[in-house]
Amino acid sequence: MKYMCKTCKKKCKDIPEHMMKVHNFSKNIVDSQLKANPNCYKNAFEILEE
Ligand SMILES: [Zn+2]
């Protein structure tokens, strides 16, 4: 599964990794946001078909 970030229009395979590498989110923030809501980044990414 691939995703396209609606913010920066880049493609990625791993949303948490993208948030950390491209948008400089810290791992702690990403982890806690995903823990609070596993779908929290879904609206920010489009799913691309392989
Ligand atoms: Zn992005």
C-alpha cells in the first residue's frame, strides 16, 4: 500500500515514518497521536493503488 501526503504531495509507504522524516515530527508525538487515534493521519493522506 502506498500513500500520498496531501500536505507535501510526496508518496510514501509508511505514514509514521513520513511524518517523522519529512515533517520533523518527533517519534514520541507520532506514537502518542497514533495511540490516541490510530486513524489520525488518514485524512492527511490519500491511498494510492499499487
Ligand atoms: Zn508530507
